[in-house]
Amino acid sequence: MALSDLLYPDNPKRKQELIHLHQELLDCMSTNFHATNELVGVLNEHLGCTITPIEMRESSTVKENCETIIQVMSEIQHQVQKIDSDMKDKLEPVLYQKLYDIKEPELEKIAIAQRVFSIIFGEATSTAAMVAIKLLGSDHLNLTVSKLIGVLAQIGASVLGGVSITIIGLGLEMILHAILGAVERSQLLTAVRSYEKHLAEFKAASEKYQRAIHEVTSLVRQQIQ
């Protein structure tokens, strides 16, 4: 009798459940890699950052890919904090406060940011200033990045975090054998259910993250046109 039959004796349809679950995770993760690289491109082109784009590696484990995207998200957060620090250092307190005043016109905020970037870079475009204001003022983006980092860390630490991406095409039996070293067979179904919960959280956080990035990148495209 196959190992999966032992684990799922009452529901043969569940034999493919783990594969589908894992593939859903990888598809979602791949979309996040793409969205993150879009934001990295904007930061590098318009704000003088030198963040290295990332690539989802099929030869690596789920955990290793989670760590890759967490690292670049943390670097994005660091760059946004640096922009905020530059603004605070080079602006009078009243002007700095205007950057975060929701009642202040966005064009005025952009003009203030452009003034600072002109000091830092010698010259600055309105697009660079607009990107900075969007990033600084976007609690939505900041919160979604933090949320997604937390969920990715949970996924990386889960029982399937140690499974290599390339094992997907080899079938359910190979995936089960790959993770049986991490938990007892009696614990596996519980672990899979926990993984489903992480995936649901991951998908929800990913959608918010991707929308937040789209808001920034679409504004940049409109500005350039």
C-alpha cells in the first residue's frame, strides 16, 4: 500500500492535496518575487538605490526562497527609513511634519522632497520626489511588507519549509518521503493543516503587498508618460 494511502485512507482525493497546496504556495511566491523586483527597479532607477533584484531558485528549498525575499524586503524597509532620516536631517521641523500631514497637498509634499533630493544628488526629478512621498506616506505598503515578512518566516519554519522546489514534479510520494524526517507520520496531517493556514495568510498578505506596489509603479509610469 502506498504511503499516501496510509495517511489518507478515507479520502483518495487528498492524495494530490499536498502537491496542490505546495504548488499554490510557489505560484504565490513567484508573483511576489516579480512584484518585489518591480519595486526594486523603481528604487534603483529613481532614488539612487543599489538593491540587487532577486530570483526564485528551483534548486533551493522553500525556506531558502523565503529568506531571499525577506532579505530584500528588509533592505527596502531600510532604504525607506534612510529616506525618512535624510528628510528629517535636511528639513526644518515644520517642513518635515508637512510630509506626513494628510491635509497637506501632495504636490507641496513632492516639492519639499525634491528640494531635499536636489541637495543629496545635485539634481532631482519630480518622479523621484513623488516615489519618495508615496513610500514615506504609505502606511499600507509599510504594514503589508511587515506582515508578509512575518508570514514568510512562519512558512520557512514550517515542516514543508525544508522541501526543495524541484521535488514538485516528482509526485506526492516523494514530497512525503522528503518531510517524514521532520515529523512523525501521525503528526503529518496536523502539519499540513497548519501549512494550509499559513498559505491562506500568505495569499491574503501577498495580494495587499502586490496592490501596494502596483500603486507606486503605476504612478511612476503615469509620471513618465
